[in-house]
Amino acid sequence: NLSQDGIAALDTTLCFTFLNPRLLNLLGYPENELIGQRFDSLWPREDSARSRELSERLQRGEAATSEQELRNADGRTLTAIVTDAPHFDTAGHLQGVILTITDISERKASEERIHYLATHDPLTGLANRAMFMDQMNTSLLISRRHRTRFALLFLDLDHFKDINDSLGHAAGDTLLIEAARRMRHGLRASDLLARQGGDEFMALLHDIHTMHEALGVAEKIRRALNEVFVLDGRECLVSASIGIALYPDHGKDLASLTRCADAAMYR
């Protein structure tokens, strides 16, 4: 009862016969409401195959520890480490199961936040360069195997420094956020947009068959960026330089493709 972990007992049908105060507090249920309810009723989704596998494993006497999502009394889910340990009588029949449940929701959220910060640009919410290059490497392997094509776009906002210098960095940040939104709107859900740093962006266009298709997407982005930006009540115009490289036409590895797209952008 004093344990900082949730502890419960189940009968042979996997129904609760006991829950300690920590588990009741964790799940938010009154003291006796879960007594007689099956443990798998706490799962966010009904899964008869998973329930059957759990029962059969416990009947075999196999304990396990796993990360699971459980639904609490108000319908929200929490992430927990669940250990189940079956116990048997002298004749070898299952008598019941002891559960130990440790809430790791906060730790999980922290891990996800750390992963997000490691793979995304904090200002625009776009993928960062590391995530983009990792995804591009995957696309390269898939295209090589299936003999398909993709396009790499390098994008640079022209004269961005002038806006930063005249209106300040806050206005510059607002411009970058809005530019990212416009560019993302011009891409398909399967495409990937990333901020490389400063006012430079990269886009990965999957299933592109010709340069004409890639140019069509680039033109759509260019037109979106040419529309007026309103920063601190002032109207501003920016343009974009866009360089395109096609796989495998302009390179068959990451280095040659990025070098080609970068050179095209500067031209």
C-alpha cells in the first residue's frame, strides 16, 4: 500500500481483485470501481487477439515486462511500464497474476520533446538538416531499388538580410515562419520541407518523373513567396532563388545531389 508503483492482483480470468492506492490514484478510479473488471478494459482500443495472447502466455507461466498505454478514468491515456507475473498452485494451475505498473508518461513526453528538438527547427517547426539528410538517404535507397526518381530543391530567400537589418530580427523571424508556412502549403503531404539554417530551405519531392514536374512545384513555391508579407504593419516583398537536382540525372549519392542543387540555386 505504500509502494510508489501501482500494484494490482488479477484472478484467472484477468479481472482485478485488488488495486493499491498508488494505482487507484494513477488511474483516477474510486476504490472499488475496477474490482471485477478485466485488465484489458484499460487498453485504449479493444484488441481480442492481443487479449488472447496475454491469457495464453500467462497460462504458460511466462512473465513479461512491456511498455503499454492505459486509459484512465477521464478517458486520457498514460504510458506505463507493466510487469505481469503469474503464480500457480501446487498442481500447476494458474491462481492469479500480480501486476506492477509504473507511470512513465512524463519521461515519455520528455523523450519525445528531446527527439523533436533534435530533428526539427525550433523557429519554423520544419525538419532540420540532420533529419532531412537522413530522410533523403532513405529516399535514395528506395529510388535505387525501385528505379524511381525524386527531386531535391535548395531554396534561398533573396535580400532577407535587408529586412533583418531594417526591421529587426523579430520581423525576420516572422517572415521565416510565414515563408515556411507558404512553402509547406505548396508541397504534397509526401514531400519533406526543411530549414537548413538562416534563410535557406530544402525540399525533397518524391515520385517526380521529369524536370518539368519539379519546375512546376518550384514555380508554385516561387509565386507563393512573391506575395506581399506584412511585417509590423509594413508591406514587404521577397523573392526566392531555387536550385533543382534530380536523382539519378544529376547525381547518384547525397553529396553530388546536394552539391548540384546548391550550385543551381546560386546560379
